[in-house]
Amino acid sequence: MLLHFIISTFLFFGLACASTITLDPKLEPIAELPSQLDECSGMIDLGNDLYVGNNDSGNPAELYVFNLKNTPAAKRVTITGVESEDWEELAADQDFVYIGDTGNNNGNRKDLAIYKVKKDDLKNRDEAVAEKISFSYPEQKEFNSAKKHNFDCEAMVCIGDSLYLFTKNRGNSRTDMYSLPKTAGHYLAKHLDSFNAGGLVTGADFKQTDTGAELALIGYTTEDKGYHPFLIYFYDVQGLAFFNAPFKRLTFIGSLQTESVLFSGEHKVLVTNEEEHGDKGFIYEANLEK
């Protein structure tokens, strides 16, 4: 499948303005996802051409390690001692991978968690023991099942000593940014900022550069039936003021349930989709070059 996208300007309370810059007009499929990752909702780079992905809810507590040259098969790594209630995202630092069991479709979960496993275990073993980081949102007072609420989360990055969560708000189409320590324990997530995403955010990645940093948020809208993917690219991020940075919004034409995003080389990202609604699961590449 080959998707094309257009770039639209976007303004958020006067803080930053999307650039009207011509980019590569193609979201190029570069590899099929491994057959085991039929509901891929998160992917990270382990280095040395190795990647790891996770499936969505209703699947075993497993991660899958693969390379792009041999994606039909992947090594299965069982995460012991935990369950997969609704795994939605992966993030990483130098030594650990963080698994976001943060999916909360109905807004009624009281067991939100992030599991921390060693990278070396994923590379060298078939099992990995997880440490548990459990949390809740202090703003959430009601836990009745609801279709529209602001306490789902499918996007996460790791920076320094903290994890940063970006919510998937069915209630107002914004995304709220929260922070958590990346050590085992139970915490109240700290609300830091909010951004008018204009849709449902489903994945995030962060990249440090020589002059600042970059943040990418992937997601989709559901107007007019189907899934209409978009990417919000914050460039020249200073410190942790992600939403104050200049950004551009890429709106992809077509219908695809995009679930994860990963910086790859200079001015490029990799994007994955779930095998839903008859779509085959692929890894796509998009060019962000100015």
C-alpha cells in the first residue's frame, strides 16, 4: 500500500506554527511486519539492525525481536510474571525497554502499569523478568465505562530519569502530557501540558540532536468513517517544552490505523499500522526533511 500526504498549517494558541514546507509526498512501505505482529502497537530500535515490537490487547505477554531484512519471522521473548491487559507502546533508554500497559479504551482501568525489562535479555534470551511501575491519573475521579474520556494512553517516550506519556483523548481530541519516574513503584502521574492534537494520538518518539531535540506523535482521526492518519513533528525542542516548539502537521491521505512511530536516520521516521479492517501490517518510511 502506498499512501500520499499533504501538509497543512496548524496553530496552537499562538505558541507555535506549522511550516508549509514541501516534503517527500510518499509514505513508502519498506517491509512487512513479522507475522506474529498482527496487532503491532509499538516498536523500538535495539541497535545493530534489531527491532522489537509488541501486540495490542488480548495477546500473550510477549515481545518480538526482528530485523528489517527478515521480517516474516521474529524471536519471541516471554515477559514473565506479568499479563498483557492492553500493551500499547514501547520506549527505551540505554539499558532498558519500557512496555506501556496503558491502554484504557473504556476509561475504567485501575491497574495501569509500565513494565521495565533489560535490553540484554531481549537480545540474548527467550524470557525476561519485568519490574513494575504502576500509576494512576490524579485528575480521574470517575471509573465508569465510557466511550468518550481523556484517560487512555498509547504513546510514551523515555528521557533522562523519567517517562513521558501522551494521552489519546476521545473526549476532546487533545493529548495531555504526563510524567512518571522510570523506577519501580506506584505513582500519581504528573500533568505537565496539553496540546490540541485534532485527533487520537497513538504513538510517540523522541530524538536528541546537537542543537535541541525532536518529538514525533503519530495518530489518526475517525471522521467520515475509516482511519485517517496524521503525524505531528515538533522540531527544535528546547528542554522539555515539547508543545512550545515549532511543528508541522502531516496529514496522510487514505485510511490506515497507524499505531507507532520511530525516528530512523536523518529527517526520517518509520511508521507501523495494525492489521485491522483488511489492511496488511507494514513498516512505512516518511521523510521529514525541511
